[in-house]
Amino acid sequence: MKVTVTARHARFGATIKAAARAKAEHLEHFFDHLTKLEVILDSENHRRFTCEIIAHAVRGHVLVCHAADEAVGVALDTAVHRMERQLTKFKERLIGRHHGAREGRRGAEHVERSSAGDIWW
């Protein structure tokens, strides 16, 4: 997985960039099939900081989250938390599609057999 950290409209220290990279790499724990992560740190008038995380997953899926706060660390933590939740929901949706389809087919066959048995007796 490729991780890029970009700073806009301000210069962020190496410690903040390293923390952003480490937190972004940890997101792979929630969804294994990420191909690329982009973390964009921005400053608005040197009072408010924004953090945007863009996750590129397999088959062209793109997940985006934003967070803004007066402290860059808080904005980063909020964005990471939001991305964790999005990745968890995305993974649950992908797993649910496959398992739900199998259960639906089996359930329909079971109903047909039981209703046919009732008519026959």
C-alpha cells in the first residue's frame, strides 16, 4: 500500500507528517485491500487546520473523509477515526452481500420444499 502525506498552505513538522503516515498505515488493519492512501493536511488562515484522507480500494472504490479543528493533531485523529468507521462499514457491506445472497437462496428452497410436503400429506 502506498501512503502519501501532503501539506498545503503551511509547513508541518516532520513529527506531524510521521504521525500522519503511521496512523494512515494503521488503517490497513481495518481493510486489507487498500491500494493507496492520501493524507492532505491544510491550514486555513493559520487558525484552523483541516485533514482529508482519501483511500483507494480494489476495483476503483474511493473513500474520502474530512475533519477540521483548531489543532492539527485533533483534526488528524478525527479524520482517522472517521475513515476507520467508513472502512469498517465498507467491509461489512462487501461481506454482507456475499453471505446474504447464499442464505436467501437456501431459505427460498427450504420454503418451497416444506410447502410442497404440506400439500402432499
